[in-house]
Amino acid sequence: MRIRACLSLALLVVIPVWSQVVPAATGSTEILDDAYRMPIPPLVSGKAFPTTTRSEERSNYFDAGLAFEPAYYDNLLVGYGTQPISDMAYSIKPSIALDQLTPRLHQKWTYDPSFTFYQRTSARNAEDQSASLDFQFRMTQHTTISVTDMFHKSSNVFNVTTSSLASSSSSAEVIPPLVNRTNNTTIAEITHQYSRNDMIGAGGTYGLNNYPDKTEFPNLYDWNSRGGSAFYERRLFGTHFIGITYQYGRVLGYPTNGELEIQTHSTYFSYTANLTHGISLFLAAGPQYFNMDVSPLPSSGSWTPAAMANIGKKGEHTNISASYSRSVSGGGGLLGAFSSSSAKASARWQMTRTWTADMTGSYVLFENVSPQSLSTEPNRRSISGTASIEHSLGGHFTASLEYQRIHQSYNGLAGVNSNPDSDREAISITYHFTRPLGR
């Protein structure tokens, strides 16, 4: 219901704008020259760092697709018993995407359901859902409003998408095996570039996570989060910027007995640079204060450092990116507050017009920083990686091979630690129908 309401609201805003602007228009005297437009700090926008190459960038299109994907799992039910259970799965994945760019509005819509059937463990057959909207509307020459909403209903450890955001306040997310999970995240922001070298802005976030069947993994609990932020950014010279960002976050968790509340206050000092040869750099660091209340225990709080960094190189046919973040967070199904440290890297190479290779990897460590009375909750560490290669078979068909691996360890959760590794190999054939818009 929440994603439907968000999509309906966005439509009410977008439809009047379509009647005012010609989709094929290429410029307007009202819009600032892109050379002087300042970037929005990733801390506020929450947008993932780009992973596509320049040759793959496009806009003004409608795309529909259908994929068939057989996959082999060598450890399908991580944490169930001491012996891995292997299985074959067959997935049917329709998809719809729309991207439209006008001088004042850029909107993106996607919907990607998935229907999976398991050969041996048919009781785990599942239907997953994924939908998103992302639009930016330039109200005036200097003011822009942006809204992003992402909805995911997943039942498979390899379909979890919480790492797609650049936000430094990610929750201490547990990645269960085949557990039904619903997640919705909304980000809204407004920015005002009141001079060539100065920008201010503010934003808000809301998220919820729900496990419909608690019997599947009884140690997990539902939670929701909300927060706000404000920033000031100043151009040093050219494409070099400095800024300061304040973030407030509040996480509410609902364990079996009682209620968990974690509040965070963070101040980041940031530096952003877009260098030559497609190299970009973002650095942010500052103090963070967190306070935790778990009824009926007394509240507790502490100061801790927080940091975020990203470096990337985007070329015509390559994209390489590496990022790191550290902060205290809560939620994610575990009781308590956790210090999260994560490192991620990705590389994409368009080898020829029809062949593309892709690799990603991540390391995430969550350490319990709760009071001694709650320190029984486990620390968590996960290492994951994906490698794939894609080949275009013509104007409408593509084929791909993909390998994924996840390793997880939880101090105190013997079931997961007894067989913590899971591997997935898949091949997919996809049909795409693409139609340009405004041409």
C-alpha cells in the first residue's frame, strides 16, 4: 500500500508538468549551465554511486523485458542444520522501466517482479517484488526537489538490495536465508543553489522492514527508521567543493518483549572533487552521538567517529569504484546498537559492442556497542562477491552467466556458523523491447 500511495502522489505531481514541457526539448534559458551546477552530497541524496559506463548512459526510453534464469545453489538453506542442502531453481523475471528527461523534470520508474520455483524444496517457491521511482523537478532556476522511493519484497538471500544506497546510516541488516522480507525506503530532498558557488538543502528519509512470518527466523524483529538532514556546500574552485552536513536518525525496533529506540546525531565535514579523466572523489568524516533506549533498561549513549569515502573512475567503456563507510546504526533485526564498517568495490568493462564483464565485492562488519546487559546479541561479518559476463545476441536478446558467493558469521549463532557459505551459479536469457520517448 505504501509504494502505491507514493507512486500515485508522484503521478499527480508529474502529469501537470508533462503538459508544460516538450519532451524533445534540449535546453532552456531558465536552467543553470551544467558547468556551474553543484552536486548534491551523497549523504543527503542517498543515491548509490554510479556503476555504469558512459556508453551505457541513456534517457527518454521505455523498456520491457522477460528473462528465464536457471540457477544452482550449493547451500540453499544457510543456518538450517549442519549439512548444506543444494538445489536447482528456475526463475521467470518480467521487467518494465521508463526514463524521461525534460528541461525541468527527470523521472525514472522500474518494476521487476520475480517468480522462482525450486526443484527439490518446492515449499520454498516464491514470488518477489521490486519497484522504484526516482524523479527530480526543477521548480525554479536555483531550486530542485527530488523524491526516491524503493520497495522490495524478497525471499532469497541473493536478492537482498540494502546496499544499493550511499547513505552512511545503513542499518545493521541481517541477511537471512530463504526468509520472506519486505522493505520500503523513501528519500525526499530540496536544494537551493543561491549563487554560483553556494548551495543549501535539506532532506528526509523513512524506511520500514518487516518479516511477515516470524517462525522462519524467530530471532529477527520488525523495525522502522526516519531521519532528516541539512547541508551547506561551497565551491572552492572549478569542480572542487567542501561542505558540512548534519544528520538525525531514529530507529524503532519491535522485539518480542519491549521496544528498542536508537537515535543518532551526526555532523560530517565533506570534500567532493570531479577530476580529469572521469575520476571522482568524495570524503566525509565527523563526530556522531548515539543514544539507545530498551525498555525496561535505562538509556545509554556515547560519542563515536563516523566516516564515508568513495573514489571512482568512469570512462567510455569502463567504470571502477571503491567505497568505505563507518557509523553506528540500529535496526536490521538484531537487538542493540552496532558499529558498522563496510568496504565495497565494483568494476565494469564493456569489452566489445556485444560483450560486457562485471565484478562486485563487499565486506561488512557489525560490532555490538550496546550496554553489557544487551551484549549477548552477536557481532556479524559478511563477505560477498559477484562476477558476471553478458553477451548481446542481437537487437532484442541477451545471454549472461553469473556467479555469486556469500559468507556470513555471527558470534553466538551456531546454525549459521556451521555452514556459513553459499554459492549460486546462474545463466539467463533475456528478451528486451525498447522504445524511445519524445522522438
